[in-house]
Amino acid sequence: MMRWQRSRSAGFTLLEVLVAIAIFAIVAALAYGGYGELSRQAERLGVAAERTRAIQATMQRIVSDFSSLEPRPVREPLGDTMMPALLADARNQQLAEFTRSSWSNPAGVPRSTLQRVTYEFADGTLTRNYWVMLDRTLATEPVRTKMLDRVKSVQLRFMGPSRRFTDQWPALGGLPGPGAERALPIAVEITLDLEDWGKITRLVEVAG
């Protein structure tokens, strides 16, 4: 009897080894499945966070641009005709073109602090363009920045002196009188309709 106990304690039987391997395999499979799910969740959260940052950055840029509108017309690329300080029509691919102030210049480059900007919307993508000079020529290429994708629509509305909103600027019929090309709205309403977030609206008061 004592001899049987000594041989029994000397090692594991084949059955015990197989059971241990089977338990280890089950635990490993469960752990791997849990790790995979955590990895997928982390990836989804990362994508969602990146999308949120892109939307916030886009809205901040648009609000900053329209709140800094400057009544500075620019010369047409071809000829001496003056373009209004703000020219906008949401029915076109080019939603708006305008002059803005407060263009930061940390490098001290010899240029104006005013900037000519356009916003374009095509194929679900909102793009911001700007020129390094105000009175450009046909050969001057803009600097293009893709702001946001998965955009269903963009709407801009402008509040004029009558406190009514219009989809165009200058309003239909134009702004009569001298200096009309320098006229700016009182406020701008921006609405982005996104595939994932729905509609986001901001009302921006124009400085001055």
C-alpha cells in the first residue's frame, strides 16, 4: 500500500495532463476572445474620438472665420472690378468667399494680417481654402485644407440690417449705394448636417 502511494506521488497521469491542457486551452480561448473584444472597443472609441475632434475643430474654425469678417473688398483676379468683402450663395459649390482679420503671423512673414478665404462643399466633403495675398491673380493657387467628410449638407444664412435672414450675400437685389461692396451682415447662422451627428447649428455675431 505504501509502495503504491509513493509511485502515485511521483508524477501526473496521462489523464490528469490531458485535463490540465484542456482547462488551459479553454481559459486561453476565453482570455483571447476578451482581449480581442477590448481591442475592438478601443479602436471604435479611438475612431469616435477622432471624429469628435474633427467636428469640433471644423466648427471652431468656421465660427472664428465668420466672427472675424472684415469689410475689405478684393480685386477680381482678372480686371479691376472689386469683389465684395463677403460673397456667398449656399446653392453653389463655393459656399462663401470673404475677407477675415486676425490672421496670426508667428513667424513674422512680411504679409497682411487679413486673409481671403473660401469654403467649398462637394461630394460630402467641406473644404477651406485661403490665399497668401488678398488681391490675387489667376495664377495664384490657394492653400486647400479638407475640414470634414461625411457631410450631408451645409447651410449658411446671413442676417441683414432688417434683422431678417437670407441665403445669399449680398442679398437678392444687391446692396445699393456707395461702399456696398464693404457691407457685412450682423450675424451668420451656420448649419452642418452630418451623416453620424445630424444637424449642428451655430449663430455667429459678426464683429463691428
